Amino acid sequence: MKKILLVEDDPNLGLLLQDYLQLKGKFDVVLCKDGDEGLREFTKQTYDLLILDVMMPKKDGFTLGKEVRKMNPTVPIIFATAKGMIEDKTEAFNLGGDDYITKPFRIEELLLRINALLKRSITEKKEEEKQTSFIIGKYNFDVTNQLISDGSNTQKLSTKEAELLRLLCMRKNEVLTREEALLNIWHDDNYFNGRSMDVFLSKIRKYLKDDPKVEIINVHGKGYKLLVN
């Protein structure tokens, strides 16, 4: 059963959407009444899709969406608002939103959009999971066997080292946030797991140090980036 986080400050609409999606869509829907509550709930567990009302107290939907994207750049997000201005639609997509629906809307239309996004997300995830090797400069990274080789030397990786390097490869030349890495690999972004991840990163840097065109840099306040020139 797919899990949806619904953040909606109108209690009547929120309960209506929750009941409908659980009944007709057969989703597990968690309802939050404002952006602060939505962010707390998002950090507790993994969701397959988010529906964020834009006009909310405490933390609006755009701000919440931006904070979610720092932790998870791929989870599908639908923004819902009473506004219909082109500027709002542009902001929604610039923040990494996948879809935008204007109130009032038919619940059936929302369900169609949800199903389309989830189908696309599943397809993209399967494509990512199919990739079992990556070229990193002069190195070949064999994900399945957890090996890095430059043709003459081979380094065996631990499971967590391999998982972390795979995430970096999937985001090559892009930022991999600390939150995403910790939640994907350790399933908890607490301080001690963060320190553990730093140790694994140091080891991975050593494995790749003989190629000057390959570098893993720290992006202050965000995470890490695997640079391959």
C-alpha cells in the first residue's frame, strides 16, 4: 500500500480527501494540519507521495516543499492552492514540485494525477535499480559485488560504503543531501549516524584518490557532491 502525506489546513477538506483516497485509491494517507506538523511527520517515515496545500499557517506549502527537497529530491510532490496565478505555478515547479492542482478541484482528477505520478516514480526507480555498474573517472564501480577497480587494482567495499557511493553516483555532479543519504542508508539522520557516514566518506575518498579528475566535495549546509571532470 502506497503511503501519502497530505498537508491541508482545512479540516473538512483534509478529512474528505483522506477518506476518499484511502477508500477509492487504497492508499495509506497521513493527514497534517499545517506545515510544521507536516515536516515533523515527513522526517519520521518514508512516503511515496506528498500533497501540500500552499496557503497554510505556520509554514506555507512552498516553504515545506523546499525543505522536503533538501532531504529527498525525488519523492513526488503535488501542490494544491486556491490561487491560479502563473507565478505560483512557476514557483511550484521551480521548487521541485511534480504537479500543481488549483482549488476547487474534482477529487477524481486528483486521484488520476496521483496515480500518474506514482506510476512514473516506480518506472524511474526500476531504471535506477537496474544499473549495477558506474564509471567514475578511471574507476569501474561494480555495485552488485561491491568492488572498485581501475584495471590493475581492486578494492572491496563494505555494504554501507557501496550504498553511499551508489547514491553519489546516481547524483553525479549534483548535491546529495546529508538527510537523503542518512535516511536511505541508516533510516535515521541522527548525530551518531552522521558521524559514521563521515567516516565512510573519508574511506571512499581514499579509494578514489589516484584519479585527480574525481573528487567528493562538501557542500556547506547541504551535503556532498561527486565531481567527475
